[in-house]
Amino acid sequence: MKKRELEGLVGRIRQTRRANATGGMPDGESGGGADLDRIGSLEQRVAHLERLLEGFQDSVYRESERHDKLITELQVQVEPGAISAALAEDARKRGL
């Protein structure tokens, strides 16, 4: 879920909460306290999910950076000059 989507979800929850707090509930219905508890619980869950998402994004970024470094190292190793130097060194070690 993208940050904008999460912000939209939180906005809708808050809007519903405000409507319930200002008497948006039909007559004869009570239970505003229970709804507020549920909304508070949902806000906590959304905040927790946002923290998890940020941690996941950080993890993906670090892994991406690690792969980029690895790919760069491999590209340097497969350059013709690097390959010929490695072959020449190997031949010297083997006494060829």
C-alpha cells in the first residue's frame, strides 16, 4: 500500500470518526464509545502497518544497493582487460 493510499485511509477513518462524534449516527443508536474504541484501535493498527512498511522499504533499498554493488563488481571482472589479466596471472601460478 502506498503512502498516499494510507493517508487516504487514515483520512476516511478520521472523517467517519468526526461524523460519529458530531451526531452523524441515526437516532436510537448508541455505542459511540465502542466505535471510538474501534477507530482508535484501527488507527493504532494503521500506524503499526506504516512502521512495518517503512521498515520493509528500508530493507528493500539496502538489498537493492547490495545487488547494485555486486553487479558493478561482476561487470568490472568480466571486462576484457580484467579477464586477460586474470588468465595471465593464473597461467603464471600454474607455470604454463
